[in-house]
Amino acid sequence: MSMALDLAKTPWNTMRHIVDATRKEKLCEEAVKWRGGEPPPKNRLQAPGEQVILAGLKSRPELNGVTGQILSRIADDEGFLIVQIPESAGKDQVPPATPGGAGGDGKFRNVKVQPRCLHPIRHPSDPRPRGGRLQAFESSATAESVVSCCPPAAASTVSSAAPRLQERSTVLKRSGSDVVVGLEPDRAGSELSRLPGRRTPAAGPPKGTPLYPNFPLNYAHLVKH
């Protein structure tokens, strides 16, 4: 005999549990701040391949300020992350490590560091994705447009209709903000109907034409208005 399914275990309920747990955590942090206490420290795990700066090391203070690169994805059982630093880091007889993880001799070594001792190089508001070399993304001038994604016949039709649509559109300025108002329904429908592969909607009955012209007159009194 199979057990009955628990209908409460749904994706929606799971999401609600996560939201409630997050909200309770934030409320606890705010309560600690209001009482004048110090909130618990937060440690954010960096992404693999991200450049970090070692800081706050007590057992190896000579490594403070060295730039390294994270190799491990998650912390080990002891809570350490594997970081790659130059072989010459922390030695006085060689030049210090340069940003990017390259030393004077080009050799590297791996060390275990706690997440709280790893400070990210990039600013927290940096919109670039985490991980890798975090190279800057530049918008290409030859980006694909809607016209380039259409078939040749459709592209020519869209490119020819675009100036007319732009000229007939109006802009209303209300309380300092621009509100773009589209074309009238009849104008917009005529322009869109010219696109290849688009079906023109069937025209409805003219105004004033009854919906049921053959309806018997003797049953007209039964229709509720």
C-alpha cells in the first residue's frame, strides 16, 4: 500500500518557506542593531577564478596584501578555500606580487585561507559577472537588430515600414515625462498586415447588422435584454 502524497510539498510552498526564513533572519539582524549589539559577521564565498586580496591573516601576516586567485568552488570540511598566490609572495628578497596573481618568477603555490580573510578586488556595485578574469564587456556597434533576425523579404518590409511608423507616432509630455503613444488601430493594423506570413483578421459584420438575421420573430419576446 503506497503512502499518500503530501500535497503541502509544492514548489510554491517551498519558495514561501525560503522567503519566510530570509525575512526572519533580517528581522533578527535589525533587532540586534536596535539593541545596540554587534551583528554576527558575514562571510561571502568568492567565485572560482576571482581575484582577491589576502587580509587579516594572523598566522602568516607577511601574506597580508598579496593578490591571489580562488581555485576551489566550496570550502572544505575545515572551512578553508584554496587560493593560488605567487611563489615569491611574503618574501623580502623578491618584488611583491602584482595584481592578477603573477609574481616575479612566474611560479605559483596554493594555500588554504579562510573566507573572512579574502577581500574582493572589484567594487560590490560592479555589474560584471563573478568568476573568471572578470574582463570588461563592451557593447558591439554591430549588434544584431530585429531587422537582421528577420528573413530577407520580411527585413525589407520592416525596414521600409519603420520610418513611416516612427513619423506617425506622437509623444505626449506630461508632468516632465515623455509618454510614447502608438498609432491608431486602423493605421497600425494596415502596416502590420503588410508583413509576409501575417494573416489579416477577418472583418466583422458592419455596424447595424443584427447578429441573428434569421431569428424567428415569434421567439423575440423570450430573449432577455
